[in-house]
Amino acid sequence: MQHTSNHGNTPGGAARQGAAVPPPTTLPAALRRRFPKYSDLAPLMQFKKPEFSNAARLRRASTIWDLRDMAKRRTPQAPFDYTDGAAEAEITLRRARQAFQDIEFRPGILRDVSNIDLHTSILGRESSLPVGIAPTGFTRMMQSEGEYAGSRAAQAAGIPFTLSTMGTASIEDVAGAAPHGRNWFQLYLWTDRDRSMELIERAAAAGNDTLMVTVDTAVAGARLRDVRNGMTIPPALTLKTVLDASYRPAWWFNFLTHEPLVFASLSRYTGTVAELINSMFDPTLTFADLDWLRETWKGRLVVKGIQTVADARKVVDHGADGIVLSNHGGRQLDRAPIPLRLLPEVKAALAADRSDAAVILDTGIMSGADIVAGLALGADFTLVGRAYLYGLMAGGRAGVDRALEILATDMRRTMALLGVSSVAGLTPDHVHLPG
């Protein structure tokens, strides 16, 4: 009987009948294990010398929050909390920052963003960045360089610096420290009009081109951190502050070896923050006082503390060249309106009135992306207070420079990713603010 093979009819049969079989897979040379050579390791073993200086720490800071962390380590609790805190339960400040976090950007693609221009115009003059330094009180208490560092950093950056009535350097000294800068003066109208008039005349004589009157301070807000810390001007050396100073010696050394705090509006004061504020603020202010101020001040007049559309329209009707949408950084009325959320409605209302008044945004800004969002929603300009003070407390003038550098870097990157090459190119189409 003849035996018939059926190998050709079974799976694999063709291979057994002489079909080519692939050779075993060979690993590429790059994937074969070998003992490393020194010449391979040497380029990877270039260890940098550790840097522990504060200048190195500032260079490593990538965000304003990083500067805040540095500031908290370097500053006693009472002055740090004065800067960092807000009124009552601090709901307003949290909501203001949350509003920026809720922003959804809407980027455009295939745009030429090889050159990002951050220049803008505010109140008749150019600014290198669309942000200025807001007025802050007791600034040399946060760090001994205080307003001198802020005004010089602003001058170097080509942006406005605003000196507060409750600042700790005189109008004349700030003008001398930054003679080529754009200096603004913030005014609290006192019950004593003669003293207010004296400040106005000094501001004009020192070359300040803009007067910013703050109107949301009929009384002092309940800043509970200050109450709990027993915050006084100047800081008192209690057992608590001595213990606090034991691991922040640089702050106390600077504070005790420099000129005692001198205010822009009064030479010396001893008492609590709330007592000072309530002695200065005038609860009887009305729009008639704004009319008096408009007649008295010949430069640009800006009203800070606007929190409703109706008040925005009214102060412009009474002669304001600009408004600052601000709830005082959440430091006055808790649960106050959030400026970023109010911004589109105010902008639309003033446009309907055919007003060319500048709309400036304040409160809650902690990044350049926040600034970009505000500009896109209609702000002509922005102000930063805490963001600059965190830099000041972290490293004096160098810290303020770093804060402004971080904000500018953030803005350039955000605008490039949005497909926008200039401040003027930002529109509401670039952002969405959920209701």
C-alpha cells in the first residue's frame, strides 16, 4: 500500500517543505545591555555647586506663590498677615482668586506670535506692561526697602507706581528715589480738608501726574488677623514678637537699624492699625467731595473702590478720568462684588455712555495669566498689590524685580498660546468666565 503524506495540507506544512523561516529577532545595539564607560558617564556627572543665597532662591521662584512662600519664611507673622489677610472670614479674597481660576481660555491657532508686545497706554502715557503697582500701606513694615524698592522696580520696568497716603515713605522721597518713573499718588480724603489739600499740592509739586482717590473706606474693615496678632504701628516688641523674631533675625535687624517708619501723610503714629485708619477715614464723604477734588486736582483723576455699574457711571459723570474696579483686596466688606465678574458689565455700560474713561482692574491677581484674562474681558490696565508685596518680603528690590519678571513671562507665554501678539489684540472671544 502506498503511503500518502498530507503534510502540505496541514498548518505549517509549507514551512516543513522548505519555506523560509525568519531568523530569531536581534536586539538593536542601543537596546543591548553593557557596562557603562566613564566617557559615557562623565557628561552626566557635572554636579552644580549648591546655591543657598537668597538671590538664588529668587531665581528659582517660578510663580508669585513661590515668592509668597519665601515671604512667609522671612517675615514675622503680624506684618505678613497684614499683607496676606483680608476682612472677616476672607470670603471676598478667596472668591476673587477663584474667579480667575474659573476662567477658560479659548486659544487661536496658526497665528504669528514670534514677537509678543506687552506695551499699552494708560491715562495718556505709555506703559511697558499692562500692570502697575497698587497703593499699599505700611510698606516698609513688610520689608525695610518698602516703597523705595517698589518705585525703583517700577521705574526700571517702565510701569506706574502708586504711593499710598498710608505709605511709609514721603511723596518727595519716592519722587527722589525714582525721578524718571511714573509716580501716582493715592489719596484718602480726610475730615481735615486742609491736610488733604496739603497732600494734593505736594503730590503735584513732586511730579505725580495721576491722583487716585480711594472711596471704599467709610470705616475700617474687620481684619481679624490683625486683631488677633495685636498689630500695631510700629510693631511692638512683645514676648510673642520676640519669639517670632528668633527665627527671622534678618527682618528685625533691618527694621531696627533703619530709619523708623515715616508716613507719606503724617510724621509719626503710635497705635493700632484700626485706630489709625479710623482716625483718617471720613464717613461723611459724598459726590460733592469728588466734585471738589475734580476742581482742585489738575492732573488725571482716578476713583478706586468702584463695585457697582451705577457708581462707575456716576463717578465718570462727576469728572473721573478712570475707575479702579476694586473691593480693596477683600480687606473692607466681606462678600463684596468680585471685580473680574463685574468688569464686562461695567465696560459695556461705559461704552454705551460713549465714555473714554479708563477701566483698571484690581484684586485677586496672582499671575500673568490673570492679567491677560482681565485685559481680554475689557480692562484697560491692571494693578497688583499683594503680588508685589510678596516679592518685596521675599527679597527687597530684587524680589520686586522678580515678581514683575514672573508676571511678564506669564503674560508673554499665555498670549502666545492664545495666538495673540499684542495687548490690543485681546478680546472677550479669548476667554470664557462661567456664570
